[in-house]
Amino acid sequence: MSSMNAPALPATHIVAGAILVWLLVRTFGTQNLRHIPTEGGPSLPIISFLGLHAFLTRSREILEDGYQAHKGRAFKVALIDRWLVVLSGKKLVEELQKMPDDTVESATTEMFNMQHVFASNWHKDPVHSSLLRSLTRNLGVVFSDMFDELDTAFRECVPANAERWLPVQAHTTMASIVTRAANRIFVGLPVCRDAGYIHMMIHVAEDVSDAVRTLSMLPTFMKPFVARRATAIDQRIQQCLDYLRPAIADRMSMLERFGKDWEEKPNDVLQWIIDEVTARNQGEDEVARIVLFINFGAIETTSFAVTHALYDIISRPGLADVLREEVEAAVATEGWTKAATNKMRKLDSVLRESQRLNGPTTASMFRRVLQPVTLSDGTYLPAGTTVVTPTLATHFDDTNYADAQTFDPLRFYKPEGVQAQLVTTSADFVTFGHGKHACPGRFFAANELKAMMAYILMHYDIRPEREGVRPANVYRGLNVLPDANARVFFRRRQTD
């Protein structure tokens, strides 16, 4: 029979066949991990996918069980497109962070499918890392602008008075303030106060988070198609350019006319992005793509962190007063400056403790093995293996922290001498990862978070909706989310 007359296969059969082929390729391509014990489900070919649903819905419990059962050794859990090999215990974490770049590489952007979500190659060329390092070097310079935006944003978003308590949906409000303060540094005035721009950035961050969760349930070959539809990234880039095109065009024109240095050249994140993009012979679309990406990182993690910190403080009577006394003393001496926040050691301890118990993900230190490695416990890791460490299981280990599951606000506080700060990573504090591939944006995020909490303590009285009750966390896939519906009550403080 001529192929032209052959009946067409239904689309569902084609998709099912493609998935079956992919499953077989994946199964036989991972046989060299069979020696590593499995948690969350069976490790036999094909039926190992039974563990996938368990991990997506119960990652915290599965990682905790694996950590307890295999402490100091490796185990693995199933994702749809790979096995995750989990290294438990401080010794293996230190081994991982000391491995050279020709042996392991960072896999964070690839693990969360950023190359599909943003249609970029940042998993191979992480341009954002150098930008964030530049921002870190300039934290003292940008603090006054960031604080000015925080002051304006809080007055508009939390218009509490001294007579009555104002209920505030904490996460939504904190996300708006975080977005404004961050974009005062990223793109400047007046765009950072444009309601349409702020609304767009918050919804882009939400869309990206939803897309990341969706992509975690799909095989690799389907991800590029689904990601572009889920995030509408091309349309988002054009929306971003609607706000930024005049500034980008003007600055690119100046670069073309006068080279990389000219009188009164802006020293801000937007200009750093333009410099990087121009050096790569790329255009304004790429500038907008990077602006969207750094906003996603800044909005999600920092708004989650400040919401968690609010919940932790208001659920412990008297803690706000202890912190407020320290903040007032620091501001009286240094004014609203980065030098003042550096003196807020108790506040830093509270924020570090909050992130120890409520970090953004249940796993961290995402790495891809480039060359075969044998760990000190005898575990062989072939090239191509994705390796992580369990965040919460590490932080809840009583051998790492006394009474580890209890929130101790001054656990890290030292009135004198060296104190482990919020941004300090270690083998037993892996919220931001550890080693040279630790999150490069944590310094700016911590600076903004500390300034926000200090501002709240100085200007408001705060209380929970239910006295002494902390809103419960939500665990979804690898993510640890604050209760998005919980309310915090604000009242303007009498300062006279």
C-alpha cells in the first residue's frame, strides 16, 4: 500500500510512542546509578516513575527520610527527566563544594529550566552572575536610593495610622514593596514606581514559578514547547521594552557614539546589562530578557524571605521589641545607611534563623558532574549526574544545631567578635548553597531584606491575626512557600 494512502496515526499515539521511547532511553541511560540506594519509590526500570509523584508532593519528607537512613552517604530520588543524587552530611557537602570547575559545574539555572522559560543559554553563559557581583560591590552606593524607595513604598502600600490596626495581606504587599525597591536599583525612577510595570514584574515572577513547577513534571523533549506557551516570554519581553525602550535606546546610542566610557555615564544595573549585551553584539530584546530574569530572582526569594521573617517575629511575643531597640540604636548612630544595618546583629541572627527553617527550597547546591568522581564514602558518580544536598534535612539535624527544629531567634547572635551572618554559607547552612557557586544575588537580597525589616520595626507595631500562631508553610515540589493568604496587622508607631 502506498504511504500516501496509509491511515494517519492519532496524535495521542504519536505522543505516547515518543514518551515510551524517551522512557526507555532514560531508563537504560541511568543504569550506572543503580548502585546508589533510592528513596521515595522503587528503582526498577520504568516503575521508578512511581516515586516521581511521591517526590513532587512530599519532597521534604522523602529527603528527610533519606537523610536519616543514609546520613554521611549518597542516595537518589526520581524526577521525570533524571535522577537526583543527594549527598547527606557535612563531609560530602564540603567535598562537593571543593570540587574544581572542570569536575562539577553549577546546575541551578538548568535544574529549574531557565533555558526553556527564558529561551536563553544562561545555563551555559550565566551573564547574570557578573551583574550581581557588580551589584554586590556597590551595595553601599545604592543603599540610599533603595531606602528612599522603601520609605515611599511602605507609606503607599501600608498606610497604617496610630489609631487602629490595619490588616495587610503580607505576601502580596511585601512582593510589591520588594519589586519597587529592587527596581529602583535595577531600572531607576520613574519606571520603578509605575504601577503597570510593577504589576507586570510580579505577574512575570508568578508565571515563571508556575512554569517551573509544570516543567518539573514533563520529559525533556516537551519542555521548550510548553515553557514558551506557559510564560509567553516573547510578549513579556516586548511589554518590558514598552517601559524601558527609550532609556535603552538612548544609552546604546551613547555607547555607539562615545565608546564604553562617557561623561556622566550611569553607574546602575541597567547600564551594566547594556554594557554586557552590547559586548555580545546583542540587542534591546536581550536587555529586557535579563531585566525580567533578575526580577524573577529578586522578587520571589526576597518577598518569601521577608514574609517568613514577619511570621516568625509576630508569632513570638516580645521579639519585635528586642529587635527594635537594636535598630533604633544603630540608626541613631549611623542614620539609614548600610553601616547601620551592619550593626543590627540580632536582626541578622533572626533572619538567618528564619532562613534556616524556611529557606526557599528543600534542596540546594545543584551541581552537574562533568567528569566521573568517586566520593570518600565510595559512591561512584558518572559524568552527567545531577547532585544536590538536602537543605531542610541538614538544617533540622540536631548534630548541626542544638534543638534544631526550634526557632531560636538569637541562635547566631554574638555581641562581639565574628558572627555567622545571613549571607554566610557553610556545610551545615546551605540555604544559598555553599562554596564558589553559592547564590551570587544573596548579598543584595539580604541587604534589602534587612532594610525592610528594620524599617517595619522602626515605623510600625505589628501583630498576628491569631496571637502566638505562625501561619504554616506550604511545601510544593522543591519549594518552601509562606502562607500567601495570611494577614499581618500593622499600626503606625508614635515616634514622639
